[in-house]
Amino acid sequence: MSEVQNLLVLPRLRVQNANAISSQMTWGFPAISAFIGLMHALERKLATSNILLLFDGVGVICHDFEAQATENGFTRTFHLTRNPVDRSGGTAAIVEEGRVHLDITLVFAVRGDVCSGNEAERGALAKEVAEIVAGMRIAGGSVIPALPGRTSRSRPTLIPLEESGEERDEQFRRLKRRWLPGFTLVSRDDLLAQRFEEMREARPTATILDAWLDLSRLNHECHLKPIESAQGEIHEEVSWEIRRPPGWIVPIPIGYGALTEVFEPGTVANSRDAETPFRFVESLYSIGQWISPHRLQCPEELLWYVGNDLDAGLYRLNNDYHNRSTRA
């Protein structure tokens, strides 16, 4: 059963120069944590405007992706800017920054009394939220106006979902058609666990990092096929094939893991502020999959949400695509 009550849809947002370096080990599409951060920042901005809207999760559908990089054979190089000269008049060091232009649709699971208004009131609220988002950064990128002729496809909406199963399913099917063509990123922790078990059977010393790296690359495998010659002799023919796991899977960062205990506010030098507790962390990684929105069965399969375990020192993001799809 789906627990999402309302969906706030901000369609076809054009984002310029978003951050394409999602972690220390991955690049391409911005990290999901960037969109979770946008969700929290948006909720706070709305509160200051007396709009009491609570956000439970966010989904991202990518319609277009243009990495700002130059490709030369197997080598790709980011387009970098020349920084202004430093105080001495010398050339400042170049800090590598990856940028990407995006065309995305953001889908938020929201709650609040403001969601119970009529269609005109909900439309006005969604438009106001979209105007606030237009002045914010999305993954470090700037939101630019929609292209001419696409205003109807770019209209934000706040949609209360039906309670009954069949009507709710039909409503969600109509929404999914609006998000085509495009792809959405979902979590596939199950593929990582499955590959880890397979590697442990063949090599007991294999680690979860080995499984993650194995799923993150193209693997060329050697196959030996026995061939009988005209003289009746048997010899082996060697062929190389690329092992292609099913689906469009990618390595993704999913949050942070604690390296130290929590320090009291103000006890760590050069921390961002002296009022917030501080903790050293490192990135957590998993496997994600890009799928077409029409394959989603319910909103929960689309949405990402915060699933922290403070006792274990885990600050991670979760998505229920696999859990929901296996129960369907």
C-alpha cells in the first residue's frame, strides 16, 4: 500500500552548470544528497513565508544531460575556467570543477493542510513554490527559464493522490506518461549484495569493495570453446566478451559514514559554525539503476528519503524501489 498523500511536481527544470563530481570516486549525474539538500532548504524557505508544507521525499527524472567535458578517445576532460589573478598578480591555481547542464523533473512527497485546497489554490501554491526554487541552487547549478513553447509542459502542480487502489493507480499512470521521455535513478542495494555473494563463492577473500568495483566497470571475460578440426583433433577457441549485467546500473554515493564520535559545538577548529555538533565522516557508496518512469508501480519506488542510523553513525539515503517491486 502507498503511504504518499500528495505529490508536488516541478517539471522540466533547466539547470545550468550543476556539479557533475558527485563524490571522490564518481562523476556524472549529481549526487542524490544534493536534491535532498534542496528539499530541506526549500522546506525552510517556505516556513519563513508562512507556507507550512512538510517534505517527506524527493524523486528526480532526468530528460536531458549535457556534461561540460571534452572527449578525446578514452579520455574525458572537464571544461575548466581560468580563475582571476591572486593578490600578488600571479596566476591562481586551477581547481578542477565538473559541470553539467540538466533538464529534470523534481517530484516531492508533501504533507500539510495547504494541500487540501481546491484546484486553483493548489495551482497557485505550486506556482509560488516553483518561483522560490527558481531563485535557488540545484546541485550548485542555476535554474534558467523554460524554452519558448514549453510553458504548458513546465507548469508546476500539487496533486492529492486518490485513496482507492484502482483510481490511485490510474492517476499515477497518467503522471508517469507526463515524465516521458526520461529516466529516474533508483537504489539497487540488492544487486550489490547479490554480486558480493557470487564473488565470495568463487573467491572467499573478496570484499564488498570488489563487488562494487566489479559492477562499476565493463568486464571483459575470456571464454574457451572446444572446436573439432577436420582431422578430428580437439582444440580450444578463445573469445572475449563483455559481461553486461541487466539494466543500466551505475555506482552512486548514498550518504556518509562516521569516522569519529560527535564533538561538542565549537570544539573543532575551523568548523563551519560554533553552534552545531561536528563529526568527521566519509562517503558511502552503493549501486543505482536508471529506469524509465513507466516501469514504476507506485510513488515510493521513485522517492528518495533520509534513513539515518545515528547509533551506527550512518547518515544515508534510502529508496524503496527493490523492496516494493519484489512485493508486487
